[in-house]
Amino acid sequence: MNSEIDDLTISQIRTLLQRKELSSLELTKHYLENISSAEQLNAYSFIAKDYAISLAIEADKKISNNDVEDLCGVPFGIKDIFCTKGFPTQAASKILDGFLPEYDSTVTEKLSKAGSIMLGKTNMDEFAMGSSNETSFYGSAINPWITETNEKLVPGGSSGGSAVAVSASLCAASIGTDTGGSIRQPASFTGIVGLKPTYGRCSRYGIIAFASSLDQAGPMTKSVRDAAIVLKTISGHDSKDSTSARVSVPDFEESIGESIRGKTIGVPIDYTTDGMSPEILKLLENGKKVLTDSGARLVDVALPHTKYSLSTYYVIAPAEASSNLARYDGVKYGFRAKIAPEENLNDLYEKTRSEGFGDEVKRRLLIGAFVLSAGFYDAYYLKAQKVRALVKQDFDNLFSNGVDALLTPTTPTAAFPLGKKNQMSPLEMYLNDIFTVPTNLAGLPAISVPSGLDSNKLPLGLQLIGRPWEEGFILNLGNIIEENLRPKQKLKKWWV
């Protein structure tokens, strides 16, 4: 069975556990062994080995009494941005070195109550700011996919470690956060499924904040069905989060398999960029054909303000980050810089923040402080908020005129080589999120599904964007794409 565990999805694991054909302890030990042999992938920043084994033993006791939920006994990797009581939570930043939260995030608490197993904390871009996982204080996670010339690749970001952990079978599933594409882009780069729920579907309580009006937790899994199973567990209103919505939580898994005959799927003409590779265009055509063959009606649609999304995002997100990250001063917790006896409190603040934050975080904090400053607030931040409303209005207009969902590429390219970031301008890096950012601005649900390989045999993903609160529908569409287009090629374990 050990050799087969790597290929198991949560839905398969659930069945095997309930039939007593596999134990949670066996499963957990298998993933811990995989993690141990994959250190060079740098997917985890912290391994909770003893804790995971103790949880697995408890899960097996519950299963033996037939007292189980869907995720009981299932091992997870948790992004290092979720607070976990008594365990390091650092957001991959030096400034939170040594921070041990006194509470759990609502999402991880829900997973714990469901009986899941936390294997450890996964690597990420510092404070979720990045598209390659190269801004991490722990060093970059490495994509388990590799070119034919053995060139190592980035896994995408910011949830790069979570994506690597799932793709390389270092857990059964993982949890990430998505502020501008941080679940979907690494999912596309590593050949897994990544779902960003509607803003407010999952509580943000206990998630270290980047941009509060954009951040949203979501599942990263081996299959679309697994994403549906995980989403049901982590969703729901939370009184500790004022942005958590009072909406019912359906059984998302029940939506999978429903007919899409007569449904209208829009293909935004604005989601094609100059110089987009023929491979991405072919991928999109393949997705359109699959949905058409399944009975959907495909129509070209316009989202005229999409072209302003990226610049709007890079005003709003840094502005919110500059406010959220003002709390890290070296006084109460985390890293504190050393100062000379003659230096004062302001010197402590300045040195701590200068030494504690990485370059990308500093860049965004400076942008955020600038656009919020007197004299520039109206010209930048206020204008960006107005444009954000127009971006959302574009989506609303389509959905109110009969479009049920949208189909787009997830990313403009496959994963790029490790270290290329140093040869690219920040603007070139930001373009990796060009197809994912608009949905965060509009607060919409979106899923990335592995749908093909490029000429270098690297994964490519298609993105499906849905109406607010209709994750079930895009999960169903994603399942159709997955069944017809998911590459059959298995990952080569070059790191073992």
C-alpha cells in the first residue's frame, strides 16, 4: 500500500479509512517519511512530527468507533500564515522569528475539530508578498516539476510551499491564502487544484493579514472533488471576523456531476495578452471544447476594466499592507534589533523594521505609505478604489445578463526558472498575477485546474470564475475539465 499512498486523493483516503483498509497512523508516517526525503524541495518551514503522530493515533480511535467526519485522519500541510497555538507561525519573515501564537486561526481550528492531522507549516513568500516563493526568509521552495534539462523551477507564490507539498505527495492536501492569485498561480505551476472561495466564505481570523479586503483562505488539493470536501469543512460564518458572511454552507461535493447543459460560460476577450504563447491559447481552446461538448454555451465577453486591475491591485494591496504591518515594531513579539545604549525607541523601530523585513515587503510598504500620504491619497488610493468598483461592476453586469461562469487561463506562462526573479523587474514579476487579480478585487470564487502541459512538459492550468457564493458550480465545471484534460504524466521524483 505504501507505494500507492502518494496517488490517493482525500475521497479515496476517506473510503479506505472508513473501511479500516488503511490507518491514519500509517498514512501520517508515510507522509512524514516523504517529507524527510524531500528536504531539498524546502516545502515545509516546520515539521510537527510527534504532534502529527499523536493526532493520527487519536483519529484512528475515532474511526474505530465509526465517529468520523470527512477529513478525520487526513494529513494536511498548513501555510505558515495561519496561527497555530503553540507552534511557530512566522509568515516566512524574520520579523516574526520565534513567534508562538496563543490561539488557533478559525480555519485550522475547524480542520482540527474535523480530526485532520497537521503535519507542519508550509513555506511561502514573506507575508504572502510574491509570485515565486523566492521572498521567503526560509529560502525558496522548489517546484517538484523540472525541465528536461534538469533546470529547477519556482513553485509560484505566495502559497508555494503548500503547492509543492501537495504536488510532491508530502501531504494529502494543504491550506493556502489567496490575495491576488496566491493559491491559483502556484496550483497551476505545480499541476494541482487550487480554489479561492468567495470573499467572506472562510474566516480570516488568525490569518496574519496582508491586505484585509483581499485575503481569503482556500484549499489546495490533488483533485477537484477533494477541494469540495475541504471547502465544506473550512467554510462558515465566524463572529470573530467582521468580514465573515452569514451564508449557508452547502455540501459542495453534491454539485459535482450535475449537468451543465444550457449553461452559459463566458470567455473574456480581455484575458489575452500581447505575446501570449500559442500553448496557452491552445489550452483555452481545449477547455472551451470540453465545456461545449458537455452541453454548455460558450460566448466571448468583455471585461473592459480588467486592464486596470493589476495597477489597481498594486495600489490597494500595498496600502492595506502598510497599515497591517505597522504593528511589527520589535516591542511585543518577534524579532528585535539590537540598539546602542544611547539610541532611543525610534531607533529600535527603525532598525527592527529595516532588518526584519525583506526587500519585497519593504518595497510594498513604501508604495503603500506613499499612496496613503497627504497629497497623494486622492490621486492614487481613492482613485484605485473607484476603479475597483468598476472592475466588480464588469463582472456583475455579465452575471446579471445570463453568464453563469467564466473560463480563462490561470497564468500567462508555465513555471519559470529559479533565480529568474533577479533578472526581472518587479513589474514583470507582478504580471504573473494578471489573470488572477481581478477576481480578488471583485471578491469572486475562482478555481485553477491542471489542464495540460507545455512544450517542456510543465503543468498549465485553466481558471474558472463563478458568481458570488457559487463555488459548487465552478467545482462542477472544474471536475469536467479535470476528467477530460488533466495530464496523465506522473511526476518524476528527482529529489529522492
